[in-house]
Amino acid sequence: LLFLGWIGPAWSAEQPKVEVFKGITLLAVPKPSGATYDVGVVPSAEALAKLKRALRLIAEKSPTSVTVIEKLKKAGRIFIFYDPRYPNRTMDLGSVRVALFLSVGSKYFKLNQLDLPTERAGDKVFPVIVSRHGIKWPLKEVAAVLVHELVGHGAQHLEDRFTGAAKKSTECEAWLREEQAYQQFGMDKRSRKM
């Protein structure tokens, strides 16, 4: 499994910060004591505030995304983690890893000794991890990435199409959802920044 390789040392005495926002559980995993990374790490409180702003933007500007997110909430629990340990240094260094959807999220919880009520009988878990790089992106881009992971891959997981499906096909579908969000957020796709 992809994420097993980057779960390194757990946090020290500081425990994850947990908040529930619009029915979504947000968690900020603290940086392990003494750990250094390729970029500075955003503090937990700041990361949670940015995730809430991104979810507000989705709620205000992307009704199609909200419809899918509400379906996910009815089917189980959504978790969005800010984890500065992701990605580890041995992962593909030629790209920036912004976020990751985990269809096997309960293993992530166990590895990190998180005692969270993740499932009721028959429910699914929809976990997204935002990296130390992704949390630094501008707000609209963070929101669009959350749409990619939750609305794209989350819906695929809900419909049992995420694992085993052709990777290019699932990514293409998620990218189309992200593109739709960019349009709904009013991003100028022809701008130099984009």
C-alpha cells in the first residue's frame, strides 16, 4: 500500500487536533519532535483553519460537489487529515504530492494509534490526506484538490470503483471534477498563474 511507506515516526507528546466541520472530521497531525522537512511545516491550528475555509468555498461555489459530499456523509464518515509527514523523502521526488485519497483509511488510523469512531456496520470511510506542500497552496487550489480527492475518488470508493479500476480512468474522472470546481470558483484558466 502506498501510504504504508510514509507513515514514519509518530508525533511526540502532542496529539492530533480534531474538529468536526459541516459533518466532516478534520485532523491535524503534529510534526514529530525533531523532524525536519524540505519545506517549513504549517502549524496545526493554521492548517485546520485553511481546510475549513476551503470547505466553505466548496459549499458556497460548487453545488455539484456539495451534492456528492452529502452522499458520502450519508454512506459513512469523511476525514480530512493535514499530515506534515506526507510525503516521505523516498517517494517520487520529481513531483509534488498535494493530497491523497485512501480507500483503506482504517489502516492509517491504526498505524497512527488514532482511536476514532470510523465506521458503523456497513458504513464506508472516506479519508483524504493533505500534505505539507498542499496545505500551502492558495485557497481555491486547495479547495479544488479536495474536490478531486473527495468528489472524484470518494464517489468512486462509494460505488466500489476506486480499487481495481484502471488508474488512468479514475484519475481522469477526478481531474474532470477538479476542473469543474475551478470553473465554479471563477478561476481564470488562461492566466499566467494557472
